[in-house]
Amino acid sequence: MKDFINDNQIEKTLVQAKNPSAARVREIISKSNELKGLTPDEVAVLLQTEDDELIDEILQAAHKIKESIYGNRLVLFAPLYVANHCSNNCLYCGFRRDNRELNRVALTMDQIRNEVEVLQREGHKRLLMLCGEHPTRSSLDYFIEAIETAYAVKTEHGGEIRRINVELAPLEVDEFRRLKKTGIGTYLLFQETYHHETYKKMHPSGPKKDYLTRLTAMHRAQEGGIDDVGIGALFGLYDYKFDVLGLLFHALQLEKDCGVGPHTISIPRLEPAFNAPAAIAPPMPVTDTEFKKLVAILRMAVPYTGIILTTRENAALRSEVFAYGVSQISAGSRTNPGGYSDKTSDAFRSAQFNLGDTRSLDEVILDITEHGHIPSFCTACYRLGRTGKDFMDLAKPGLIQKFCQTNAVFSFKEYLLDYASPKTREAGEKLIADMLETSFKTKRKKMVTDRLQTILEGKRDVCI
Ligand code: SAM
Ligand code: SF4
């Protein structure tokens, strides 16, 4: 496959969009309200908008889109790092090969079981499993066994993992087929930066040096039958405006070639990491204001693609950007393999990077509930086959409001009964009661009330 990212074209698009008129910016904002997405030229204009009043209008527009498509729901997951050996040398990552001081760990299947039990007992149902790239310590065979092990763990109250998304180095089509057979949800992989020269500088050795193999991984995943794929960029490596356009060109190419764009876009920002020079001094740091703006612009550009925000960001900023379009968040995370079951371990010496939000899942849930968001552990679409193009075809006429809001209430109710602290339970029950009054019309309200009663009586995994 040919490289479809043209640096000159992106730079030129950005130069041409400089100093846009207020009228042009408002015209694009108004187009974004139609929920049909935006072109790269239009996105470049929004990115080049520096006027505070207009930026505020961009944020408000993204907020409206987020409310109309996603309502107040936020999907929660936990990352599960199984191994931190790596043959690559990414200058920003604590796992990089040349970090000789890192404690290297590859969890055994028993240790993975322990980790999953802890996560289940906190209330998690969705995992993102990841590892470093290493031919023997985290081979595909090992990773597949780890997925199967995690899916097989069951704890009290119907504790189980219902969806495992994975993030691991690029594979070949046959390998993606094998991965698909384990029942994974989304395959995620971040290009880190779409800017070729910076990519080369940041990845001096190891298989990840190869930009094109990474760029085309999502196409191979689709060919291997994985129809939910998640792209991302690591913000802080290069100009954020360039990388937002890179993400958009990647999304458009997938839509053109595979009939469906990415299921999610992740927007990690560089965090300090142990012995990782580019993380300690990010080459092009992205300010909080720029970060909010880029989240909003992505929401307007690809309205039906989920946006994932992780615990790299601190609690205050996370609360703020939920409003502009984030639809999935991690909570209660550890980035050191084994970090959930051994909380006393020297996390810094085995973790990938430092966390900005170290609160427990229950604390995060209490906070988002008090801000009016409904936490969701729903996995219904994936298990009922609503994935890839089928998902997007349903999402556009309103699936997310119809199914997701309802399933969020069901999965949240299960969480409140089985895992929540008394304070979170009280806040959560109040939110559900308020939503029953305001968010559901008579017929649906009756159906939701009836099913909530079955959950109270002990039924689990209720969804539509
Ligand atoms: N090793 C695989 C890879 O590189 O694709 C799997 C994922 S890696 C464990 C997860 C992601 O963490 C990377 O793609 C990168 O974007 C991100 N990451 C690495 N170092 C980071 C840092 N210092 N701050 C924030 N994110 C970082
Ligand atoms: Fe290895 Fe991934 Fe870290 Fe790069 S980002 S050093 S590939 S774990």
C-alpha cells in the first residue's frame, strides 16, 4: 500500500487557512451542526482560528454536537498492561529498549488472572489490553493467551470482562485474523505523529522505525476481519494542527478504502516518563487551551467517531473536555504490568508514563455523576454484532441516543448495586431517577423502569 499522508499537502492546507475571516469560521461552525463532518480545508480553518470569541463558539458548537449525538453518557474502561519488554526505542516512552533501569515484567497467566479479578471487583467490564513490542516476551501467541485468560475470569455478582480492546504493534493480515478469533472489540494503534521527519527522529530503532507499516496497519486489520479500529496521535511530538489533519486524512482514507472510518480516535498528550528524553522535554507541548480546541474540532470533523481520553490528563481538565466531545475514558488506571494487584510495587520503575489522574474508579464515577454524566459499562453493540459499517449506519440515524443512553442506565445500575461506595450509590440513584423523569418518553420510560426492576431482582447483563 502507498503512503497516503502527504506532509506538503498538510502544510499547504494549513498555510492557506491562516488568518480566516470570522464569517468563514462561522460558516464552517454552522455546517458542522448538520453532523455530516468537515473537510480537511474546513478543519484547517478552525485550527487556524486564534480569536478567543471564535474559539469559544467552536467549543460551544462541539458541546452541542456531543449532547445531540452522545447525550450525557461516558463509557469507562481500564487499561491492562501485560508486559513491558520492548525492542523499540521510542524516545518518549519508559518501556523503550535503551531504558536499562526499567524493571522488565511479562505477567504470567496466573498474574493476569489476579489483575483481572481486581479490576472486576472494582466494577470494570471493558479492558484495553496492551504491551510493548517484543518478539518473545510479548509474542502474538502470548498476547492471545492473555486475552483468552482475561475473558475466562469470572468473579461474584456476575463479575466478568465483556469486551477487550487491544493495542499492540502492527500485524500482518493472517495475524489479525487470529486476533479477531479471540473475540476482541476494537484494535487500536496510534501513529504517534503523522509528520514523517519527526516520526523518524522519535523512533530511531526497532521495527517501529517503519512509518508505512504502522500507517497501513488499520487497513490490514480490516482485511483480517477487524472492523472496529481506533487511530490516535501522541500530542506534543509535533505541531498539533498538523497531527489533527493527519488523523483526519487517515480517517478519510479508511472510509474510502474500507467503507468505514475509525471507530475511535485517541488523543494522548505526552506525560513525563522514566528515562524518556522526549517525554521529559516534549518537543512541541500542547497547552490546555489548545488541547480543548483540538478535542472540539475533532468532534465537529468526525461527529460519529468516539473520542478516547485517558488518565494521562488530570481530573480538572478531564471534567472540562467531556463537554466538548469525549465519549470514552479510562479510570483507576495503572501503566505498570501487575500494578492493580500489587499496589505497593515501585510503579515508577516499571510504568510506561506518569498518570495525571490517579483516582480510583469509584471516585471518578462519583465525580462524573455529580457533573451530570452517566457512566456506562455497556458492551451491547459489540456483542450483538453492531460493529464496523453496521454500527456507523445505525449511529447516523440516532442509534447512540436510542440504545446507548438506555444501556448506560442499565450497566450503571448494575455497577451501583454491585460495586459502588454508599456515597456514589446515592449520587448514582439520584441521577438515574432524574434521567427517568427527563430523558425517556412514556413508552421507553416504562420499559427502562421494568428492566431496572429485573436488575434489582438479580438479573445481570441487561441490554437492548
Ligand atoms: N507498544 C505498542 C505501541 O507502541 O503501539 C502498544 C501501545 S503503547 C504501550 C501505548 C501508547 O502509549 C503509545 O502508542 C504512545 O502513544 C503512548 N505513550 C508512550 N509514551 C507516552 C508518554 N510518555 N506519555 C503519554 N503517552 C505515551
Ligand atoms: Fe515500545 Fe510502544 Fe513504548 Fe514504543 S511506545 S517503546 S513501541 S511500548
